[in-house]
Amino acid sequence: MRADPAAELEARRRLVETALDAALPPESAWPATIHRAVRYSLFAGGKRVRPLLVLAAGEAVGGHTTALMPLACAVEMIHTYSLIHDDLPAMDNDDLRRGKPTSHKVFGEAMAILAGDALLTRAFHLLVDMPAQVPAEDARRRVEAAAILGEAAGTSGLIGGQVADLEAEGCPDLSANELERLHRAKTGALLLACVRGSGVLSGAEAEDLVRLERYGEAIGLAFQVVDDILDATQGAAQLGKTAGKDAAAGKATYVRLHGLDGARRIAASLRAQARDAIAPLGARAALLDALATLIVDRTA
Amino acid sequence: MRADPAAELEARRRLVETALDAALPPESAWPATIHRAVRYSLFAGGKRVRPLLVLAAGEAVGGHTTALMPLACAVEMIHTYSLIHDDLPAMDNDDLRRGKPTSHKVFGEAMAILAGDALLTRAFHLLVDMPAQVPAEDARRRVEAAAILGEAAGTSGLIGGQVADLEAEGCPDLSANELERLHRAKTGALLLACVRGSGVLSGAEAEDLVRLERYGEAIGLAFQVVDDILDATQGAAQLGKTAGKDAAAGKATYVRLHGLDGARRIAASLRAQARDAIAPLGARAALLDALATLIVDRTA
């Protein structure tokens, strides 16, 4: 039994910060500019939702924090690279991210592109860079987790979703199915990979893996629905990024398709689905459950 | 004994083309634009020097083409991603590559950035995406090769070299040491990773691995010296890309530092070093030797 899931999550968040710092070359390493740019974005105050999903999902099926940490760091690096590239003038052209100027505003476009490239490269490097004495079974699990991440980050996942998102601009009439497909790729795939990869890395039983996956699918979609709600209802100061952008870009959103109340009902229903999926895991899944609440109830 | 190394290389080049095609989703896969963009650049007529280095190095130490092919494809994908990103307006701003319009000229900047991201992601995905029945020893070698590639593609290699190259613009007074460091990172690291990764993947003995590495170091630097010579002496039609760019950008080059004859002497000396390094491997290294000639004697 956990007295305070929020405190437990905070303790793990601090472990993640330390591990991320250790996973990167120091700022002074040659050539210094790129390491400054990489660290600027990676330590810009992210909530570390994805690494926490990795740790919480692994713990729920008997995994160990140390073994899970490379994956936890890798997913955060991939998430951060995607933000840096999405913010570029050629893409979403955003000046503000987490309340700070975006990478290209500080370091210029060339360095922002390269900082994203560096984080993507380091993410995969981290997963395959293991000491020779790692037991064969652990090595194989890590490779499998890396493959799950590769699929999620690729053209049927993260990258495909961003392409579809760019192409959907000025298409407010996207159908509900097309919108869901887009977001399952752009946001859902990586979130799902966090819990599925973590389950695989922890040697989860097949039925527990299915539970994690059902949780991950629900939470992945909920994340985007809440994003749409926040974009429609919050100001830039609260979001730390440009608000009302989707409406301005004429994008289809859950709020536009289902109305604000409808979108809120969808988020609540996905939250319930996520809870149901992991209920059989019992108390071990307390952090996963707390994360679902955090994702749905967040205000930024 | 091989009668005709050129024909042998051509036969392997065709195998590489087939493997690259099979390693990518079809153009029609959702979302189609990104797959068109990825294939446009990957099949734009590259000479496949890096995949051929992988295959030739592996063969020289007893490796098998089938086992080497994922690495061969991965290095070409990483090379192609780096070209797409380097050509972007924010970087080298090139309109022409291999005689064809660059990716951003055809698909726009956003799609070019994403096509590069997709190739980088797919490269690592390919290396870790292996069937469960792969023997543990082979799986471990593949992981080690992936880690070698991760290092070479990262901020101490490919990406670091591009950063240093951008920062060297307008610095014609770069010292010979600084210039060599830049090119060892930007061009040499990936070429070295081709032969080192291939050696590891093939289970090469330690002393053969050292031979491949010495070859790779020499050939990596020779590649760049020849690039500088060609940039100074050839026209755009022959190069398939903008010529005389380095001089125009005020960049330090081997030609600027050592003169045209000096640069040619350096290239010839590196060619000899490469040949000496693999001489003990005997006839098995015939293709590696032919590749060294191809790299130093190329005219584009």
C-alpha cells in the first residue's frame, strides 16, 4: 500500500532527472553548442510523464527501476526531439514551449534541427549501449523494447502522426475516425510504447502485457483529448505554449467535433477504461493509476 | 581469387538496392507523403559506398551477406538522413543533390525534416528488429553493432561534425588539426563504423578488427580529402551538387590548407595506408581494396 502516490511519483521523477543528466555528454564536450542546445530542451521543465509511465508500468509487473531507466530516458529524449522539430518554423512555428523560448529561437534553426537529431540518436544508442556482462535474456528484452520504441517513433507512429497533422491543417472537416487515427499515431503510439516496452523489459506475463496495453491505448487517446480541451480553454501563460492554435490553424480537434462537454465525457470515459484495465494488477499498479489521474486532470 | 572486383561490387550493390526497398514501407502506406519523400532521397542514385563497405569488410573476416544486410541498410539510411538535413535552407541550403532537386525543394522543408527523422529512426529500428529465434550470440553482436553506429551518428561523430562544420563557416583559418577533427567526426566516424560494426557483426578476431579499423580511419579521411579536391576542381554537372561551395563559404579545406597537389599527395598516402592495413587479410579483402580505389579515384 502506498500512502502518497504523488510523493512516490516525485521521488521517481527525481531519479529520472539524474539519469537523464548522466545519459548525456557534459555541456563542455566538443562541440559545446550542440550539448547546450540538447540540454536546454531536455531540462526545460518537462513533467516526465513518459519516463514515469515506463517506471510505473514496469513496477506494476515486477520490473526494477535500474533496468527500466534506459527506456525511461530514451522515451523522454524521443518526446523532446519531436517537440523541438515540431516547433520549427517549417512545422508548427512555435516561439514558446513550457514557458520558455523554443530551441530555434535560442540556438537558431540549424542547431535546433541538429539538437533534435542528437536526442533521437542518443535515445536508441542508450538502449543498445549495454555492458557485455548483461545476461543474454536481459539483452534480448532490451532489444525487443528498442524495437517497440522504433516502431512507435516511426512513420506509422510519431512521425506519421506529425505528417498527418500537418496535412490536416486547414481541414476542420476531418472525420472522427481520421482524427483518432492521427492522434493514436502522433501522441498515442509513444505513450503506448512506454507501457508496452516497459512490460516487455520487465518480463511481464502475456496477460499482464495485454492489461498494460489496454491501459496505454486509453491513456494515449485521453492525453490528446485533454490537450484539445486545454488548447480551447487555457491561456498561454498557463499552458507555457501558444494557446488557441488549433482553432486558429483550422484544425479538427475533439472539442470541435464533440463540443467541450462531449470532449470532457470522452476523457472521463477513457480514464475509466484505463483504470479498469489495470485493476487486476492490484496495489502494484497504484502509481499507474495515479499517472492516469495526473494526465486527465492536468491543467497545462 | 576474384576476376573482376567491379562486377562483384556491382552484384552486391544490387542486393543492397533490393534490401533497402524491402526495409521500407511501400509508398502507398499511410501517410503516403512521408514514404514518397523517404524513398525519393534513398533511391536518388547514391553509390552505396557505405553499405558496400559493410559487406566487403564483413566478407574479409568471414561474415555472411544476409547477416550483414541490416547494418548495410542502416548506414545508408543514416547517411541519407544526414544529407537531407544538411541540405536544408537552415544548414547548407543546397538545391541540388546527386543531380536532382533536394528533398525540401520537392516536398517542402517540413517533410524534408521529417523524412530525415524517419530514415534515422528506421535505421536503428532495423538493427534491433530481429526475430525471437535469432541465436543469443548473433543478437548480442547486432546490439554491439547498433551501439557502434549510435556512437558514430551522435554528437561526437556525424552530428558533432556537422555542428563544427557550420561553426567553421567563415573561418578559413582553421588549423590542420581542427580540420582533421571536424572531418573525422563528420565523414570519418560513419565510414569507420561501417567497417568496425561489420567486423563486430561478423565475429572478427581482435587483430582483424584492428586491421579493419586502421583501414576505416584512413579511408574515412581520404574520402573527405577527395571531396575537397572535387569541390575545387569539378563543375556542378559532374558533381551532381553545387560546386565550389566550400571556397565560397570561406571554409577551410584540405586544398586551401595544403594546395591541390598537397591534398592529392595526402589522398594517395591515405590510400596506401588503407591498403597496408588490410594486406594481411589476403584475397578475402579484395573488395575492400577495390572500394578504397573507388573512393580515392572517384570523380563525383
